[in-house]
Amino acid sequence: MQVGVGSCGLAQFEEMFYRAEVQSLTADGRAVLRLVDFGNSTTVPTTELFSLAGDQSLLSTPALCFDAVFDDAELIGEDILEGER
């Protein structure tokens, strides 16, 4: 698989495979990925990326996660964030 910024493929994260887009490449041969269906990021060796070239259904399915900005949002309780810390 040719790996470059913007390329898409499958990457393993927490013992499962997810669709991923390469955000950047590091000098030590790793790829910083955005998991397009969940929105989180991970870094993996480029040798652990797999091509989607043979699976048209995965290539044609739009990303399920989008960045969002909320106007006038207020935090209603810090205890909501406790699981994230």
C-alpha cells in the first residue's frame, strides 16, 4: 500500500480494524491516523496499514464522524467529563 497524507486504509486499533485516513507521517516510519468513523486518532507503523482498494463498499461509504463546533454551548457539570480524564 502506498502511504501518504490523505490516503485511506484499514488500521488496527484496540484489537479491531477501522477505516482510517493518514493525517501525517513521522520520521520513524509511523502514520498518524484519524479513524473516520469514530473521530479519534492513533499512531501506527505504516507497515500495519492495509489497503481498501479491493473493497468498493468501504471506499464509497462516507465517513460517519465529523468535526463540529457548537455555538453558545455551556458545560452543565464537570462530572460528565470524569470518564475522559
